[in-house]
Amino acid sequence: MTVADLESLRQKVRPLLDLAAPADALPAYYALHYDPPRTRLYVHEGASGRADGFVAVCQTGKRLFQPTVVLRTADAHAAVELLHQALTPDRPHYLITTPDLRDAVGEVVEIEQSGINRVYNLELVRFQPIINVLVVAEQGLGGRPRFVIRSQGKIASEAGINWHSPHFAELFVRTVPAAQGRGWGRAVLSACTRWVLRSARQPLYVVGADNHPSIALADAVGYVDTGVREFVADVVRRA
């Protein structure tokens, strides 16, 4: 797929996405903004000739041998057609879509492991930046910033950015078990959140629906549940 072909397809799917909505933040990032040489975009058109769904297949550094697949459509039949077109048989993929398409996805692939993610965004009136002198700003993967606290020379807690588009940035936070309960996760997440706000983007926090400690951390910093849910799964298309 040439850059020109990709840009033409991106123009077709743009009307399907609300660039200011948290629900469309991740699909828009992969479909419209991800690195062109590592992106394949497949578009489904309805009877009117207009796009009514798409799949973006992206090669990411996080999963070198497992492409990330983002499926977005309101039509289950379109979802089946798109997955048949986009996925290589017998190859593992990491799929992100809406929960209502789970049954349609199951018609095409074997679902090896799955879950539901909640999407949180920041409620500005609840955000109170935390000042902790232990937090150090560094450069992470891809030149993106990360904020860390070290203990005995090793990273005990860190927060950074999984991806960012012109409108949003998705944050992550990790704290080793031995360092939990000290408020370090809140400190690094607060520092990273502040950086995102200064970059004129909206911070998002995506967490597994059953990850109650991470949900509590997000709430403590000022994030609120948007109500958006993602169905995520390791899948293999049937031959």
C-alpha cells in the first residue's frame, strides 16, 4: 500500500470518526495518524458507496510479531467481511474493537484470550498536581516522555505515554509490588498527566475492567469513567 493509497483511504474513513470523542481516540490514532509504512487500512463501503467501516492493521514495537488490528463499524456483516479481507490466516493478531462486535469477530477468528477495557479521561476540576521530588522526567521509547521514581538504582514506579495523536494521549503507569502503597504511582501518573495537558492534548487512561487497583489509582488522580468500553483479544484467523 503506497502512501498515496493510504491517504485516500484515510479521507474515506475520517467522516466515521469524531476526533474530539474519547470513544474514537484510539481508532482515529491507528487509522489516521499511525506511521504509514507500518499501516494497512481496509475500508468497507455500504450500498450508498460511502464508507461504513474499516480495519487498520498496524505493526507496533510493542508486539513485533503480532499486528495490532483496530476494527470499527456498526454493521456486523461488514465486520466479518473486513476481517476476512484484512487478517492473514493462522497468524496471531491483537484485536481492538467494540464489545457489540464480539460475536461477529468469533465468526472469523479463534479468540485465545480476551477482556474488556474501560476508557477514562481526566476531569480537570478534580485534578490536583502532586509534587514529589523523587519523580524524574526522562525520555522513553520513541522519544516520548516518561516519569520515574527509582529505588536502589532500579525503577520502582513509572508513568508514560502509550501513544498520542494531535488530540489525545493514552497514559500508562507501572509500580513494582514492593513499592506499592507509598503513593508513588499517583505521583508519576500526576506528573505525566500534567505534561499531557501542557501539550494541549486530552489525557486518557485505559484499564482492564477487573483491574480494581489501577481503577482506584486513576480515580485518585482525577480520571473518570467515560462509559466507553473496548473489546480486546488475542486472535488467530481460521484458515
